Amino acid sequence: MKHAIGKFLEYLRSVKNSSPHTILNYGKDLDQFVAYLSPPGVQPPPLAGVTHTIIREFVGHLHDCGLQKRPDCFRRTNFLQESAAIARASFNKKNA
């Protein structure tokens, strides 16, 4: 999953021409998501296995912990769905 995150952040830099601040925040959000998916001693699942339900559970977890504000919620949900879609497309392309 870490490799996919690196590729997604590079995509934001090179293709979407995102600002350094945006890339930094997306990187922090992705690190937080990976930490949520992989408690100590557990490997995170492959990004291609991340479903809409898992993303919603993560956003709900952040909300329950008081870590979620509306703009952050939109950003986190958006980047998770976009990065998962890019990873799935890349995976499907390799295995076609």
C-alpha cells in the first residue's frame, strides 16, 4: 500500500499539479488511513482491496473521535476514493 500511496502523491504532483501544501495534507491523511487499517503487527491490506465501506468506516471513526470537521471529511473521502480508483485501474491494467 505504501508504494501505491507514493504513486498517488506523485500523480498529484505531476499530473494534477497540486500545491505542495495539498500533497503534504493528502500524505498525512493517507498515513492516518494506513494506521487505521493496520494495528501494530498487522500489514495493511492492498489498496485494491479497499472498499467504499471501509472508507466510510474510517471517516465514521474519525468523526467518533472528534477528529473530523466537514471540509476535512470531504477531502479525506475524496482522496481515498480517488486513490483507490487509481490503484484499481493500475492493478487491472497490469493483470489484463
